[in-house]
Amino acid sequence: MAVRYPVVPNNIIVHLGKPSEAAKDVSVPFPEYIKNVASSEIYPTWPEASLRANILVIVSFALNRIYNEWYRSKGYNFDITNSPAYDQTFIYNRQIYENIGNLVDDIFNDYVFKEGQVQPLFTKYCDGRKTTCNGLSQWGTVTLANQGKSPSQIIKYYYGNDALIKYDAKVGDNTIGFPGYTVKLGSVGNPVRAIQRDLNRIRINYPAIPEITESQGIYEKETEAAVKKFQEIFALPITGNVDKGTWYKIKYIYTSVKKLSDLYSEGLSKEEATFEYKDELKYGDTGIEIEFLHYYLDAIAFLDPDIPYLKTNSVFNDSTKEMVMAFQRKYNLPVTGIVTYTDWKALIDIYDKILKAYPSEYALYVEELYPDYFLGKGMNNDDVKRYQNFLYKICIKKKSIPGVKVTGEFDDLTERSVKKLQKDFGLEENGLVGPLTWKRTVELSKE
């Protein structure tokens, strides 16, 4: 498992107006945005400690907006506005003060957070002369700096002794938000874990939402029931699926009940920000992501002579690395042997295209391919029926496994049969059909 710490984005989308105002959106490199705001709001003649403290606050404010998807959860397609009434002053194409620009280059990926929390602090601030607030006073930082206070001491003076500075945060693409596809029954991964975490917290304020007790990153019936109740409460189409609309409504309510975009926030702990699935898959890794990776690679390699078809298991081994590098080389991706989010999206895209283009003579092989989502109790579709066909052949030969009816409905009997097969052949006994259980079932059905 890995803690999902905030990532400083390469770019930030700025709305040049008030949130609901019809105005242009511009994509700006994040450091350039910070330089612009700092040059617009503070004076280059201030002491360096004051400048650094103010820049840290500006960075943290912007990252809080991005990390909590404050505007995107409200249906907007930008990260922040340039309106000081709502956010920070940003003047498009303005001149940047040289010393401020140099300081930003040094600390643009440092931000303020509270001890025991993960999210960037919503660092409320004001100028301290025309307006005052319960956050940082920009002019007040000058007085403190002239008294010999360091940037860290200035931050603690205004935000409390538990206010800390995160140095050298990771810079890259932000992958916390909507994954780009509908998350539904059988889905697996960090998007599912995020939904489960958010709904379990929201239900404290909305107890009609049923608790999700199995929050292991697999979208099962409990999660579907919680989503349906959430959709009912907030007047969304009651589908049980998390599309973009439902995703951002969940995000908005979660941010609201935890006050993540507030100076006095409930906060997001390391445990809440910890996700089971990694952002990068590399040599030596194990787990469900590797099983999925091998399924995609095997399917592609079966028909693509440029991808070697090698023996794999549930570990990212030499064979995995060789196949990954061949895939990256074939599809013009950086040849690293490490699977990133970009590689993963490309892999799924190519897999889908190959499935649609399978020659008719490989129809039987296609029938044996895992459908790329978990099968579980309560489902009723053709993929369940395909699986039951394989399981039925095993039940005929192995009387210890309960018989199963090939109906397409994943009922109690199917679940019992799956669990017994998993127990007998050393698989995780959870009654769910993931890639490893599917593969082993297909193999056993042929023996």
C-alpha cells in the first residue's frame, strides 16, 4: 500500500473571472502561476523570510484547491479562478519580479500542512491593512521577518504549532480525480477505494447510506447499494454506477463534510489517503495489479508477434519486464520496463482494440479470456455464464466442488463453488472471480 500524497501538477487551469462568469480558461505551468500571484499580491522589497512565507501560503492555497478538486466537484473544468474574492490574484501575462521568480523556482513544490494530515492546508490569508482575517497577514509577515522570524516560524505564528512544511513534493500529472470511465460492479482499483472511503465518511452525516464493510478496492454489492442510496439522497439517476456526475458529487459532499477546503479542517489522515494499488508497477511487485497486467499482456502477445509471449505468474518478473518493454517499444512509449499510468491506459486501449479485431478462428480463445473486471454474487450477465461453463466442467470431474447451474446468474451456489475451488487450489478464498481465479478455472476445466 502507498500513501497518496498531493502531487504538484505540471500545469494549473485558471479561470480568468469569477467562478460562474463566462470567461477564458488558461493552462499555466504551476511555477509560473505561483510567480504571477506572488508578483501580484506581495512586494519584492519585503524581507526574504516574509517572501518565502507568503509564497508557501500561496502554493498551499492553490494545491488545496487542486487536491480537493474544489471547482471540478462543482461541475467546472478549471482548478482555480483569478478572482481575489474567491481565490488569489492572477493577472494574465503580467511582468514577474526577478527575486520573487527565483524564490518560487526554489520552493514551488513546498507547501503547508497540519501534523497528522496529508492534504495541503487551506491557508486563508489577507493583506493585513485593508482587510484582516483569522489567517495570515501579508503585511504582518514583514514585521515578523524584521524581528528575525524564519519562514517556518511565521507559518506557525499564524496557523499554529502543528503547521508544518512539506518539502520537495512530487511533481507530475495529477491522477487523483475521475478516472475517465464509469466505475461499477466488478471494477477494481484505487478509484473504487476512493469511493468506498468517501461514502463511509459521508454516511456519518447521512446515516441512511449503508456502511461498506469490505472496502478492499473491489466494487461489490455493498458498494453498489451505498452508491444507489447516495444517488437517491442527492437526486442523481439511481444506477448504482459512478459516472462523472456521481463521482464529483461524492467528492463535493466528502470535501464539505470534512471541511477539507477550510482553515479549520477535519483533515485527511495518512490512513485515509492510503491506497492499495500503486501508481507505478515495476520489477518485484506483486498483487492484483500484476495479475491484471499479465492478462492484458498475454492477450496482446497472443496475436502480436512483436510482443513476446512469455511465462508469467503473479510477480513482476524478468518475463514481465521484457514483455512490457516490447509493448512500450511497439507503441512509442518511453522504454523503461516500468508501467506508469500512461502505459496502463495505452495497454487497456490496445487490449480493447485487439479484442474487437480477433479473427473468427480464435473465437474459442476469446471465450477463455478474462473479462477484465471482478465477477461476484448478484451479477447476471454473459461473462458469468461463460465462467459457469468452465466451472461446470470442473464440478462434473471433481465431486468435492458443489455443482453449478449455467444460468448467467452469480448465485449462492456459484459463490460456494468458487470458494471451494479457491480453497482446494490455494487461491484467496473470497468467492470473487478475479484474473487468477478465472485463469486457474479455465486451466482446470481442460484437465
